[in-house]
Amino acid sequence: MSAVPGTVYLVGAGCGKADLITVRGLRLLQNCGAVVYDELIDPALLDEAPARALRLPMGKRAGRRCTSQEEICAKLVELAQGGTDVVRLKGGDPFVFGRGGEEALALLAAGVPFQVVPGVTSAVAIPALAGIPVTHRGISRSFHVTAAHTAGTADGLPEDLDRLAALSGTLVFLMGLSQLERLAGRLLAAGKDPATPAAVVSGGNAPCPAAVRGTLGDIAKRTRAANVQPPAVILVGDAAALELTCPVE
């Protein structure tokens, strides 16, 4: 263990091209001794790290064997205790379903100094890239972000889903593509209008970009027909019908 520990920077890389990272995040990356990165970041960001910097892929993807969260936390502690300044490069924002909080707790417990550098969360960025604003005057005055997978419930869906169905605004579900049909069914059973606009968007650095629009009543069927692959963001609410895009020449 080094007498002077390094610092771990929990950096959000944003969702999409490398230039969506913050200026602060980029500067830290350009001066780090190691970068521990998620799978869905733009690979071009790795070129910004010094040539001497250690590069460790430690991403998570549903349905694939991946490094456990415990192993990731242990590696961050090990590197920092060895005197290395580490950029933990995470897709989106570290604290929005990015398990940044778990990593921060592990660093705190080990006495390792750390800083958080926020990033653009997929809950907002991926819909925006498809032309869907999660809020829009006169259409959606709020948005509610929920993980569509929940441990400890009978169907694996959030226990407060019925209450969410009663809310106005835009419902944003992350990590829920495999649950889409069940999710839609639960919302309908809770009283959500089948004609409510809905969309499923896979974008940013996802391997198979897609944007499917429909209604809550038919979005699962449309998404299957389009063969959308994870990761994807699911949106339910009037704003999901918008398509505010303009080709750039």
C-alpha cells in the first residue's frame, strides 16, 4: 500500500459520442494513472487517457458473464491504495442506476479519497437523441425514472408500479426491455389508457440503435417486430409521441 493513496474519480461519460463527457471528466481522464471503464462508453474516450495509463474493462451487460460489483469495488480500492489516480468511467451518470453509490460506499469504508463527476444520464439523453423531450410545456410537466427490474417482487417489476401508473408526465423505465410486455400489462391493469403514447429507444453507444413508437397497448408487439436489442429506454406518456429531430447537413 502506498503511503499516499490515489484518488478515485467516479466520472459519468454521458450517453453517446465521446464529446458528451464533461470538460472536467475529460481533463481527469487525460491525467489519470488508470481507467476502469464500462462497456457502453465510446471507445474513443480511451485514447484520451495517457499512454502509460492502465486500461481495465469492467462493464456489466444483462445476460452476459461480467465482473461482479464486489470485484469492481475491490479493484478500485486496490489501485488507489497503490498510489494510482483512477478514473472510473461509467456510462451516463454514476449515480443514476450506475451503482456509483455502491462504489462510493466501498471507497469510504476503505478510507480512499474520491470525487464524483456527474454525467448526462441515459434516462434523459437517449430519449432526447430520438427527439423525445421527457418534459414539454403543456404536455409533460414531470418525469419519473424507474428501474424496470426489481429484486424481491413476484413479477420482478417495481412494487409501486400501480402508483406510477396514476401519475401524469413521462414514465421512464431503464433496464426493462425483457420486461416490456409484463410492464405494459401491469400499467394497463392499473388503469393506464391503452392509447397512451409509448416508445422504446436504444441509442447512444448501444450495438443496435432503434426507436420504436406506438401506444401502451401495442408497444410490446411493435418492439418485438422491430427486434430491438438491449439496452433500451422505455417511455410512457404523451411526450413519447414527439419526434423533435432535424437532419444536420
